Amino acid sequence: MSLNDALRTPAHGSRLMRSAKIRPEGDRSAVARLTLVILVGLSLIALALSIATGASDASALRVIGALLGGTEDTVLSMRDRIIVLDIRMPRALLGFLIGAALAMSGAVMQGLFRNPLADPGLVGISSGSALGAVLMIVLGASMPAGLMASLGAFTLPAAAFVGGLLTTLLLYRIATRGGQTSVATMLLAGIAISALTGAVTGILIYMADDKQLRDITFWGLGSLSGMTWTKVAAAAPIILLALVVVPFLSRGLNAITLGEAAAFHMGVKVQRLKYTAIVAVAGAVGASVAVSGGIGFVGIVVPHLLRLVIGPDHRYLLPASALLGGVLLLGADMLARTIVAPAEVPIGIITALAGAPFFLWVLLRHRGRDSW
Amino acid sequence: MIDARNLTVSLSGKTIVHSVSLAAKAGEITAIVGPNGSGKTTTMKAIAGELPSKGEITLNGHDIRALEPWQLAVKRAVLPQAATIAFPFTVREIVRLGLTVGPNRHAERVDAITAEALAAVDLGGFAGRFYQELSGGEQQRVQLARVLSQIWEPVLDGEPCFLMLDEPVSALDIRHQLTIMQLARRYCEGGGGVIAVMHDLNLTAMFADHMVMMKNGTVAHAGRPAAVMTDDAMEAVFGCRMRINGVPGPGVPFVLPHTASY
């Protein structure tokens, strides 16, 4: 069964398509626009729920009421206020942005490499970002204090950004020859690069002291806990910039589906498109990994799911991926912090538990194809 | 017109095309023929601006290397030999990709041109089908519809537009081969130009106004098909003795596209 057959089965797209009365035939833009509207609604609900729920009984409504009504602060309301405004809110916002960044980066990588299995985590960009961050944690202590102080909260995201960017460029250079990017080379190179960055990270862990080890463990697990407004200020601008820039690549990514030569024939500045996409992905993934560690499978599951419903047109796929990625990550986070409350399951475990079987299912359905 | 002079193309250090000169005029089908590996596709890619090359290439008098990709895209469109697509696009979505540059990108024209382009390649009613589910010949015609829609008007701002087709009929049955060659002819009658890499010598003889025979990366013969297609030229270029307008011996059936009524 191919991906296309799936679209025909009632469980997926066609029911939605009929209900949206698509016209003319083969045009899924009406379904796509409807999906976007639904996703905006879901995003708002997910953000609200994420701020309203948690291990403590703090009430978001009461806090908002207190803020608006100017009620006198009691000890209890102070506590609630801190929980809602300084713990849940930055966590919800950053969680949404990270989910959006990872999912959209997945969609961009898949479009650029013309392969539905490309993903920033799979091809080693995330591990490159993690290496950058770990490098900063371990070796940062020996760097000039003035430099560290001037970078402040931006040090880790910047290091992860550079790590992700260098990995992506390396990957792209290796996989591209004579203007053609080899998918097989890319996946193999991604595995090799992941192993290499993993080994270097291992050396750094070996060198690290106890405090640094604790900090490093944080990356491996992947978590949205400990989000602060400082971290929002450090990571959100990079992610937001990527989220704003990437939709402008939609037309080029659509054209490049037919190959880089065909994209050039259709008027796309291919080289500029590739570099913009790579820098945006490295930035978004780097900033996300820097504050949340390795959260896998969002980048591969979300765009795939959406292609089944709205098709591969990047003008809709990119924003829809961002929204659904945010919604799913917040959902996973709500699960992560409630199923064993008051303790927390690292969110990376939840996304891998749900994402890995989905990924295997995708592979099973592609078995008939010979290209990968 | 497209004018290439002393075109030399090297790939990975090996020279594939040696100082080839060819001119494709508006209103004419220019066919490039020759054996496998003679540099036909490479020449076409260089003229399309896709491969780095030495020598002069002008499109309507403009140096193509000085034009931006979008400036080229509104004046020439290129049909590649084969295209695989990783994502489940519908036929309509593929054809619409051709309408993202140039004067036809406006929403009210997109649906009309998409429908007309699909009808022109005899794929009316295929808009809702998935590209990957089509046969090779149908896919080739979808790509042609996309390429055609990119430069839908044969003349834009007083300048001719050019279709560059790399083996446009290679996967098609005889009826659709004729349909597509007729389409190319009509594009020329509308004031545009067509450059096509061809393997079918009979269709070339029927439809080409100008014929360029390539061998080993150079132009062996060029001119009107009636002038170029001689027994000696055929043997020199293709390496087998054939008689132009010869008839096989008794008992061997043969069929020529020339005799088709359509």
C-alpha cells in the first residue's frame, strides 16, 4: 500500500475532503486551509490547558483574576502566581515553540532532501547541536570570564546553534555532488556524523566534573522542565525568526520536489534556497536542543501525518507542521508531568514511545519502494 | 531566438561537448539527434543555463548567464528526461507548480491554464489523480503540461518563448507521440520556439524545421531534415548503414507515423 492509497482510505483524508467540498478536482487547498484554522484553534486550547494544569493545584483563572482585579496578595496567591506565571507560562510558550521548530524543521529537511524520511534528529543535526552545548558546558569554564558574562543566557543556545549549523553544512557538502543531493549518502553520512559527535560528546563527558555531568544528562533525556523567562528570551527569538522566514521558502521547496534542476528551470534561486533552509533549520533545531535537549520523532511524525490529510504543498504543510508540532509537544508534556505526578517523565521518552512505532509503520508502508 | 556559439561543456574534468554552435529560431522546431552519449542532453542543459559552459549563449539577444533564474523561467521552460517525485502530489498540483512564476501566476488564470494544458496533452480528467499512480507515459505528459503552463503564451512582451524538451515522446505510444509533436508545432505557429532532443528519426523528419545531428560532442550535420538525412550522414553519425526512403524486403511489415490520420 502506498502513501497515496492511504489518502483514499476513509480513515484519513477523503472524508475531510468531501466535507470541505473541494473544487476543482485534485485541489486540496480548501482542505489545507480548513486544517490550518482547526490547528490554530487546537494550539490555543493546548496553550491554555498547559497553563491551567500541572502537578500543583494552582489555578490559572484565579491568578488571572487576581492580576485583573488587583486583589490583595496573600501567601497562597503569591505561590499560585509564581507557579502559573513563572513556571507554567514559560514552559507552555517554549514547549509550543520547540514543538513548532522541530516539526517545521522536519518538513523543511524532507522537502530539501526530497525524502519523507529526512529528519533533523535522524541525520545528526540534533546531535551536532548537543555537542555544541556540551562543549560549552565542559570547556566554557576555561574560557575568558568576560566573554561568558557578555553572552550570558545566550551562550548555550549560541553554541548549540553553531553545532547544528556546522553539522548541517557538513552533511550537505558530503551528500551533494555536482548539484545533486544523494539521499542514500545523506542518510549514511548522517549516521556517521551522529556517531562521531556522539563519540566527541563521550570524551567530554569523561572529562566533565560532577556538576557538568548533571548539566549534560539534561540534554540526553530531553525535558521541558526548568523553563524560565530567561530561557524564553534566549531561545524564542531564534526559533521565531526561523518560523517567520521558513514559510517564504514554500514555493522553492515545492519546486525542488521535482529536482534541483527543475527548480532552477522554474525560476528558483536554488543555492540561496538551500542555504536559507539550512541556516533556518540549524537555528531552530539548535535553539530547541539547547533549552530542551534531545526530543525525537516530532520532526518526522508531524509532517508525515499532515501530508496524508492536506498533501505535500509546502505553503500549507510548513505552517500546519509548526502548529501541530506545538500542539503535540504540549500534549506530550502534559502527559509527561501528570502520569506520575508529582514526579515527571522526561518528554523525550513520551515522544519516542509514540513516535518510534509510527516511524516503523511508515517504513513498513514504504517497503515496496526501491529508492531507500 | 536562442543562439549558442562555440559551446564547450566539461563534466568532472571530461569534455562532453566541444565548441558546438546552434541556433534555434522562433517559429521553428529544432531537433537535436544523435547516438547515445553524443552530447545532446548536455548541450540542452547548457543552453537552459543549468550547466556551466564556455562560449556564448544568448536568449533573444540577452546573455543567459547575466539573467536571473526567474527572468529565464518566463522565457524558456525545460522538460527533463525523467522526473521522480518523493511526495504524493496530485496531477493538478504538479501542473500548478509551473504557474508559480511569470504573468500566469494570478489565481484567476491558474485553474483555466491548468485545465487547458492538461487537455492539450490529452490528460483531461486526470487532475485529481496522484502522479505516482500514473504510467510512465502519463507522467511524461503531466510534466509536459507543467512545462507548457510555465510559458503558456508563446510570445511574451514581444519576445518569443522557448520550449526545451528532452526526449518528449520517448515513453509515449504512437498516437500520443503525434499529439505532442503537433502541440510543439502549434506552439511554433503561435510565435514561440521549440528545441527537442529526439530519438525517433521519422517524427523528426515529419515535424522538425531544423535538424542538428551530433556525434562525439560535436555537430556533424545541421540543416533542414530533407537536406541532412542522407544515407552517408546516417551511417557516419549512427554507425549503421540505412537507406533513406528505403523499403524493407517483402514479408516484413513496417509502419510509419507519416501515414497516420489524426
